[in-house]
Amino acid sequence: MSTNQFKSAWSWYLAFLILFLIFNEIFDTYTTLFWSTIGSFVISEFQASAADYAFAVALSSVGMYFVFLNQAIADRIGRKPMLFIVLFGMGLMSLLLGLSSNLVEYSAFLFFLFVWFSSDIWVITISEEAPEKYRAIIVNLILVAGASVTLLIPILRSLLVPAYTWRAMTWFAALAIPLSFLALFLRETRSYRIFKLAKQDDLKLPSSSPWISQLLSPFQAPYHKISLAIIGMSFLTGMNYTFLTLGETYLMSDRGFPLDFVSFVIFLMGIASIISYALCGVIADLLGRKSTISLLVCIFPIGVILVLSSSEIGVLIGAMLLSGAFWSLNVIGRLICLEHYPTNFRGTGNGYRSLFYAFGITTGSAFTGLLIPIIGLGYCFLVLGLLLLLIIPVVYFILHETKGTNLAETFDNSC
């Protein structure tokens, strides 16, 4: 095959991969968000309180702890098989969520949904396949296309929930089951194939790393400080996920806004996330990852303050600001994490990021459940939003600027 033929074939494959990952991200986004828009209906049907629901979400979020294993396994068996597994799992757990008959069953299936929709295998895959000069742009373009489903969620909420109850929101998510089989037509990433060949040929890695040694690799020199910074940033970000899970309840129950207005807020939050993804992809490739993260961290608490202290217009603006900042902070956080680690434990390193993000979600939900009777739900959001500002010194004094990092042949021989 000539050079031009190879480039043409690779371009067509990259286009197919991006298209598949867009569909993957559509279901990833939908399963991440749809259940958080029906909390008040679930609470009403199961005759629970907001505090009960907050604790149920806290317990369910423990499922995100197993995302660490998903990503560590991806370092062992490859990115391709894990793409199939997580997409199939998202569809199956969504289907079962709609069949739950009480809050215990609901939280159990939500637990397993957390296991799959947070896996980030697609981000690892495209990060290793995309040209480094445009990595952030391509990642964020996939997010922009995938996040279009956020515009569908409030429409389905308004149309389906009144007629068929909240359970109808799981129907679309179940389509991920047949779509997952398209993963069988993917190739393993170039970076992972090179890594496996290096292991087999004994060219760069002298021996296969023991499982435990690989799990500890991100905390060995020279990566230990970087890993602590990344997990700290992820923990604080995860704590602020509470607004996504209880924001709808706050607007309807605490503020008394009508269903249609809240659906419109959710719709605009989806618009904001799409706009933010598009802008941050360009900003991160032009100005760098660290500057982008710091900007997003500053925007989030401003959005929270507007939601708590404003009338309808202020609530709309504030919700858009915090939605755009939160979701873009997540993706740029993933990207800077992946770009700090070598191929042989890139998934494991990102797994720790996901694990402590999950710890943050659990801690934030439990913290909110405890403090709601004392200071109210709104002020819980504010406290968590202000804590997010601690990320700025962590990013600037510990993490490196990773814009333009080549991930194709990065290995660590000591691990």
C-alpha cells in the first residue's frame, strides 16, 4: 500500500471511528443526564423525601468507583472490547431502571448505570488516535455532536413523562444495546497496538508488568505529585455534580418554578454545554489546558450564585453558565490527565481520576443530604461551588501544560 493509500484508508477509518464515538457519546450523555431530570417524579412515586433521594444517589454513585477497574482493564485487554462492554451496559441498565418498582431497586440499577456511563473509554480511544495538534478540538467536536441529545431530554421530559410517567425516559437509552455491536468493526488504537508489539518483541518493555504493579504505577515517581493533583481536582469537581442531580428538585420544590420553565432551563443547560464544548476545544488547543481549566473553575460558582439569587432570567443565565463550565471542566480535566501518563498505564491513571471523581459525587451527595435540614439545598450548592476554586493553585503549581503532547509512543520502562 502506498503512502497516499495508507493516509486515505486511515482518514476513512478515523471518520468511521469519530462517527461511532459520536453515537457512543450521545448515549453516554443521555444516560448521564436523563435520570437527573426526573428526580421529583421518582421521589413522588416512591413517596420519598429529597434527603432520602440524595442518600440514594450517594449510594448509587458508588458504582462510579468501578470505573477505575474498567479503565485499568482497558490497559490490559485493549480499548476496543471495553467500548463494546460499556455501551452495551449503558443500554441494559437504563432498560432495567425503567422497570424498577421502588427506590431500592431504582438506586440499585442506577448504581450499575454509574459503572458504565462514566467509563471514559471513548476519550482514551480518540486521544490515542487523533493528531495531537487537534486533539482537544476533535474530542470537543465529538462532545458537541454527542451533546446534541441534551436538547432532546427536556423535550422527551415534557412529552413523555406526563403521558407515560418518568419510566418512558429510559426507552431511548435502551437503543444503545444494538448500537454497541458496531464496536466489533473497530480497530485497536495505534498507541495500544504499538505498546503491545513493544511488549511482545521485548524492544521497549522488558517484561509484562504485574497487575498490582500496574495499578500502583501512577503513584510512583515521577508521577506521584501529578496523580495527587489530578485526583484532588477530580474530587472537587465530582462534589459539584450534586447540582446536576438535585438542581431540578431545587427549582421545582424550593423555588416553586413550574414544570415547563424547569424543562426550558434544562434545555438551555444543554445548549450551554454544547457551546462550551465547542469554545473550550479551541481555547484548550490555543491557550493550553491549564488556562482553560482555571477559567471554567471561576465561572461555575458565578453561575450558582445567579441561580440562587435571581429571578427567572438570572436563573436561566446562571444555569447555562454552571452547566457549560461543569461539563467542559470534566472533559479538559480528562484530557490533561490522559496527556500526563504513558500508554502502558494511561487508562489506569485516568481510572484513578474517575475513582476520585466518584468519591466526590458520593461525598457531595452525602454532604448535601446532611446539610439540607440545616442550611437548605441552595446554600449547599454555593458551598460546594466555592470549594471548586481550590483547583486553581493545584493546576498552576503542580500540573504541566500538556498541549500538543504526542501520545503515540509514550511508555514507561520502569513500570
